[in-house]
Amino acid sequence: MAKKSTSALQSRLFWLASLLFFTSGGTGLAYQVVWFKRFSHVWGSSSLAFAAVGGSFLFGLGLGAYLLGRRADRAAMPLRWYGVCELLIGVIALIIPFQIAALVDASVSLFAALPEQPFLRYLMQFAITLLVVGPPCILMGGTLPLLIRQLTARDGSLDQATGWLYAINTFGAAAGCYLAGFHLLPSLGLLWTNNLAAMINIAIGGISLMAANSAERLTVGRAQKKETPAERQPLAVWSPKLAALYLATALAGCGALILEMTWTRQLAVVLGGSTYAYSATLFVVLLGIASGSLIFHAYLRGVASRPALPMAVVGLVVFGTLAGMLLLPTLTLSVAPEDVRDMRAGQLGNGMVCVLTSAAMELLPAIGMGILFPLFVHLTHASAANVGSAVGNIYAWNTLGSIIGAGLTAVLLFPLLGTSGTAALACAMYVVALLAVIPWRGAGNLGRVAVAAAAGAAAVAVVARPIDPRLTNMGLYIYGGAEKYRESPDEALALIQPLMFEEGASCSVFVDRRFPNRLELRVNGKTDATDGVGVATQAGSAYFPRMFKPDAKEVLVIGFGSGCTPGRALEFPDTRVTCWELEPAVYAAADYFSHVNSRPQDQTKAALLARNAELPADERLTPAEIDEQARFQIVFGDGRTAVQGSSQKYDLIISIPSNPWMAGCSNLLTREYFRSAREHLTEGGVLAQWIQAHDFMKRDYMMIVRTMKSEFPYYGVIELAGGGDTMLLASTEPLVPDREALAKLQETVDNTPTVKADLESWFGGSDLRWLLLSNYALGKDQLDRLLEADGSGELNTDLDLKLEFDAPLHLFRDMKPDEMASSILRRDPRSAWTRSLARSLGLQPDTPEFYVTLGDHALRQAVNFKSATLLPSPFYLDKARRCYAQALELDPDHTLAQRGLEGVRLRQAQKPRGDEKTLRALLELNPHDAVVHAELAGLLQLKKQRAEAIQHYREALRLEPELAVDTRTYTWANNLAWLLATSPEADNRDGEEAVRWAELACQVAGETDLEVMDTLAIALAENGQFDKAIDVSERLLDAASDRPSLVEDVKSHIKLYEASRPYREG
């Protein structure tokens, strides 16, 4: 009877402990998510900071498993120790938010103490983080060996509880990851999610202590049993087999962390870099590990000693990884259809898409990882009496490998090997781990070793093959367009010319040229900059804030992008610009945008020193002169820490990070960040914060405005890029331009040809008064009324991060026009704000001439927008229409207003490339429109009406003589050269003129535009300069190795030139 009662109590204890351990696994993962996010407010979101925080977390877990594993084997009641650990974890977790807040408050002194050298900085960040999270992590790490010891009979099997408890705890961790990442954090925020987890831990601790008292009889019973000599024998500290096993364990831990980080990077490209994508990746990894451990417990314990088992498991990891890599392009296409994107507008649908996509890539190898942990414990061949030490040792070595993996992957492996090479290295580690644990002696064993090594090497070689970024890094999850890839993949790829692809420490950077010649900078697949209309946003981010602080000398730019913002800021005399950029690969792409970014990289101290070294000794600059001329400094790190941890104050802080829905970017839109920005501005300084207005909810936008209002008394909105982008301005002084200071700035603009031309090209004019009147969309009073109408009181804070969780869902929502952020920009030209601003600028509103001028300005912006996008901007056209209509209301017979309104009507009816009738009507209305001349010429060229096409190209270039890439005028010159050189009709050909235009086009576009080089070679041949044509063509062949169709064409052209024959169009 007593035996039956003991058995029943033992069974209840087993299931109770399992339930408690499942729950504590969930709280442990919740802490990891919460503390990682909070430490990003201390150290930033850089890869180095992530490695420091992750490493300290893992170090604590491993140390706890090692130390408490030994204690577990000597404890009479390990369950009581487990209860104490859980109680302490909960209590400490309640204190940690205050510790992290203190670190945030001490940022300035803290960052001043950090070393410049990255490794020393990492060590210091690691040490400080460990002081905070180390104690609870040590206790968490010790809970596994303590409970395994409790539930394993001393005369039982080593595998009795290991696989089960590891599985049940990891299932709990997966549940905690999902609940925290998808539900608790969005609804409760960081603080209350942390506190909820802490209270659960305290409850677990209390229940465990009560259960330990009830289980005392079992322990007494066991204590009375005489231990055998084998049971008294402590676990061997070292032996060749154990050394090999521990090496294998560390390699597996390192490989697992490397693969997890690789999958996170790759799935951020496939799904978008939102916090939900990261949560889904971690959830699936944990689910796979838990499933693998459960499979071991249920089915594999009996065959755990057979060499075939580790071979099969490592094979599952390696070949599962290979299958996921091969699936990556397919997964990219699978999330692109519109119905899939619609699903992601809801919490449940988004979670399903993210989880299923992640599972397709990583579930199989994660299952293999889960089998390996209890398998490695089994291979220690320890007695059941030493199970705590055995588990603690394996856990510690596994964690040591994970720490190395976390430290090396983002900082070193991604930049050196890319994600494919990094994944291949992880697979190689698993193969080496396998070779370390399977027996070698004997002919049969050697055969198995050879097969394992050969199969592993083959798989590693395939995994290492890089994937064409045109298949994965095109942002199909947000832009769609998968149909093109499915229907005609070769044609879709042919439209994209890869120029640079670099997988950096923080993200993947892809520079490509899209038809018709648009240059794009993609970060994790999403377009972050272009040399088209994106220039208006980045250039405007430098120009407009300065109009409110014309004498600005010290400028901080957060986010390098294409380099246009720091480049434009440096155009003004005596301005020094410091730019913080998270990813060095983004800065490395700057040379591709040299034609639009004013080359800020040439004004760094390093660039000046390099050029200075090449000068003759008597012409070299002195160190003082170099310091004076080095007006640009690039710093690689997190933008939040740039403001928070700096002791310097700035006249302008221009923040242009990536989109607010991306994980980490919302850290630059919280109340705490705005407070830091305010504290680091000089008197009258201006914070300029870029915020998208396209694909962004008005509600989310107004929350950002409300959050900024909580720290700044004055604020306003600048509209950019056809209403698709905005700059939210904030200051401690009224944001009303000083007329005298603005007049001085106007003199600077008028005397700086590059700035003047830039403003005219992108913003329709260089008169700063009219620029402000056209683009300063909303002032403080207007925003206050919008906030009042919005009715919400929500703020985006460090502890709530509402934007980080709401914006990714709204991104996929089918928004109504009045729900979009861009709706706040549509203002009446007669509004009190417009008239008040006009008077403050010295302009007289309420006259027909005023509204006609305002309409003309908007119409020019529409035309300039069109030159970059092939379509007139509906936003600017609508603005022009309303201005002309207001002028006609004041004077119905105003000729210029009538003409302007007719121009708007024709352009609103225009389609891409236009139709001939509309284009000719537009020229009748305004024969001086260079863009329309060029469009008509292009249309006539397609219709083979070459003579008239030549006339219109010549007229377009006469009206717009300044060739530029951003406005596409260089393509007009290229097309004219082509017609003059290749026309079958002799009367149309003029080799000398063709060479002149082709050389100008090449000079502007550089040799990155291969078609322009080909045109130059063809023009040279038409002009009889065949040797030069061959030379240009051979240079072209060297640059066009990845474009086989172009290579074939050029080779055929060279044969003509060698025969002294020019090329003719068929």
C-alpha cells in the first residue's frame, strides 16, 4: 500500500514539475525578449550590441547549469532548490527594469567610458550587461539540471527525464516567445509583460516549495537506500572521449546559433524586418528543438548508443538546412501574392504567414538540434546519480559554443562569408561534431566515417553557393510582382542589373539598376533610396530644416541612405556634418550614387589624408588644414545612442532611418528619444524626423506627432516626394522662418549653383519663400486640431513600443484614403495657414497672381516628379488644380490661370509615356516643356519616325542643357546619339554630333551604365574612329560579364568595327 502511495505521489510530482517547467520556459523567453528590447535602448541595435547582450544572457545560463548541476547531484531535495531559484528569478526580474532605466539615464557618462576599439567595447558592454542579467540567468540555467536530478532515480536511467524535461521546457519557451512577441508585448508593453512573467515565476517558486515538502518522504526513502560504488563515483572530469564529446557539443551549440541568426537574416528579407518576423523565426526554432527532444525521449532512447543515430540526426540538420536554402526563392514568391499580403493585416493571419514561412525553412534542422542535446547527455555515459553534473556540463559546453556563434556571426561571418557561406560553415561544424562522436576504429566504422564526411562535404558545398539577390532581395513581400517571376523569370531578371550585393553585419545591401535605368539601394530587400524621386526626399531633408535655422553649423544626420542628405548639408559654408549609420555596407554603396549625393565621402578626414599623400610635398595640406577641411564624419553605430550618449549639441538633428514598421526603427520615434534629441539641440535648434506618409496609417502618424508634442512645444510638417514622405519638424522655438535670416540664406543659395539647380530640379524653384509656402504643409495649430480630432491619447514610449507592433500590421491593410497619413497633407490653398505663412514670408495672398504662382510651382514639381517616375505626380497636379481654380474664382478671365488649369487637365489624362495626341497638345500649350519634347521624341523613336524624333530630342536638350542622372536628361542625349549614329536613313546620321552627345551622356552617367558605353562605341564607329570604338567595347565587355545578351551584341559590334563597318539599326 505504501509503495502504491509513493508511486502515485511520484507520478503527481512528475506531472506537476513538468507543468511548472513548461511555464517557467515561457517566462524565461519572455524575459529574453523584454530585456533584449530594453537593452537596445542602452546599447542600441547594432550587431555588436546584440552580440554583447546575447552573449551575457547565454553566459549566465551556461554558468548556472554548470554550477547548479553539480549542486543538484548532492542535494537531498533538488525540487526545493528549484523553487528557490524560481522565487529569486521573479524577485530579481522585478528589479531589472529599474536597473536598465538607470543605465539609460547614465548614457552620456557610460558612452564616454566605452573604448573605441570594437572588441574592447564589446567586452565592456558584455560585462555591464552581465552584471544586470547575470544573476537571474545563472538561476535559470540551473533549473534544468535541478529538475532532471529530482525526477531521475539514482538507480534509474540517465535518459529517464532529460529528453522529456528539455522538451517540455523548450515547448514552454516556444509558447512564451509566441505569446510575448505576438500578443503580450503589443497589448501590455515591456514593463507589464516583464512584471507578469516575474509574478508567474514567484508563483512557480512557491508551488515548488510546497511540492518539495510533500515529496520529502520520497527523498527519505531514497536516502535510506544504500548507494552502490558506481553511484558514489563522481562524474569523470576529463577523458579523450569526453573531450571529443564536449568539443562536439560546443560545435553544435555554435552551429545552432549561427544557423538561427542566418535564418533570422534571410527571413527578414523574405517577410520584412518587422518584430513579428523575428518572433516567428525564434518560435519555430524553439518548436523544432522541443519536438526533437520529445522525439528522443519517446522513440530514440533505446538506440541512443548506436553510431547510426548521430549520423542520421546530423544529416537531418545539414540536409534540412540545405533544403531550406534551396526553398528560399520559392518562399520569397509565396508571400508576394495580394491575398497573402491581405492576410498579414490581421494579428492571426500575420502570425500564420510568418510561422509557416519560417517552418518551411528551419523546422527540420531545428528538430535535429533538439535531438542532439539529450543524445549528447546520453553519450556522457554517466550514472543516473550524476545526471545533474552530466546535464550541467553538456549545457555549459553547448552554451559556450552558442556564445562564440553569437559573437562571431553578425560581426565577422556575415560580412566575410555572406549568409550562404555562414550557413555552410555552421553545417561544417555539425559534420565535424559528428566525426568527433562516432567511433573510428574498425573497417566498418571507417566506412561510416568516410560516408559521413563525403556526404557532409557535398552538402556544405551546395549550401555555400550564393543565391542570386534578384530572386530574394526585391522586397516582393511588400511590393508584390511575383507573377513576373513565375511567368517569365528570365525576362524579369533581365530587367534588373545587379551592381553591388553585400551582406553586412546588420543587414543585406543590394544596389541594382532597374529598367528604365533607375538606380535603387535595397536594405533587406526594401528600397531605402533611389537616384529618382527618392533624391527629393533625402535632399529635402537637408534643405528644409535649414530654412528654420539658416546659420546651422553643426549637423547630425542619422542614417546615411544614398548619401544625399549629408551631401546636401555640406553644400553650405562652414557646416560640419556627423552621420551615424548602422550598416557599413550602406556607406560602401555611396559611390554608386555619386552623381546625386555630392560625394560627402570625399570630405572625410581619411579621404583627405589619402589624397594629400599623393600630392607633391610642397603642395600637401598641414594637419590643421586637413582638420578644417574634413567637414564630414561617418560613425558606424546606432542612431539612438548617437543622440542619447553624446555630450555634444547640434543645430540640426536630421533623422532619416528606415520605415517605422521595421524592428528597431521605432526606437527613434519614442518619447524618450525625442527628449534626448531636445536636450542635444542648441538654442533654436531643429529636430527633423523623416516619416513616411505612404502605406502608413493616419492614426500611427498622429501618435508620433502626439509623442513629439509631449517633448517639444513647437512642431510642423514638411511634405516631400509628392506627398509620399514628410519631415516632422520640432523645436523649442516657434517654427516660423526669420525673414532676415532667410534672405541671407537665399543669397547663399543664389551664389551656390549646385544648390540652386538642385532646388529647381526637384522642388520647382529656388525661391525659398515659395518653397516653404509650397512644402510647409502644417504648422502647430493645424496639427493640434488634427490631434484633437484623432481623439486618442496614446504615446509611443520605450516601454510600450506601440508603433513597432501596430505599424507592421497596418502596412498590409487595405486603407481607405482618409485613413492614410498622406490625407493630412491635402490642404486648401485658401486656408488660414497658407495665408498666414505667406504674410510671414512677405508675400501677399488673396490675389489671382499669388495662386497662379503657387499653381505654377506645383505644376513644375509635378513635371519634375514625372521625369523620375514616368508619371506626373497626382499629388502635385491636384495641388496645382486647386490653386488655379482659386485664381479663377477671384478672376474668371485670368489667362494664365486658364492655361495652367488646361495643362493640369491634359497631364491628369496622360498615361505612362503618353500618347502622341496628348503630347502634341501639351506642346501647343507650352512649347518650352523639355520633358514633353523628350517623351514625344521617345514615342516617335519607337514608331521609327526618326527624323522628327531627332528634332524633338535636340529641342529637349536645348531647353534642358544640364545633363543629369536624377532627371534622366542624360538618357535623352544617349537616345539622340543612338539615332544620329544608327539611323538607316543617311540624312539622319551625323557621326560627329553623335559622338559629342554620347560622350556627354557617358561623362554624366559614368561607365556604370553599359548601354551608354555601347552607344558611345557605335557613335565612334559612325564617325570613323573604329580603334576607339573597339577600345570602348572591350572595356564594356569586361564590365558586362553578368549580362550575356549584351556581351553577344557587343561582340557582334566589334566584328563590324574590325571590318571598318559601323552598326546600323535594322
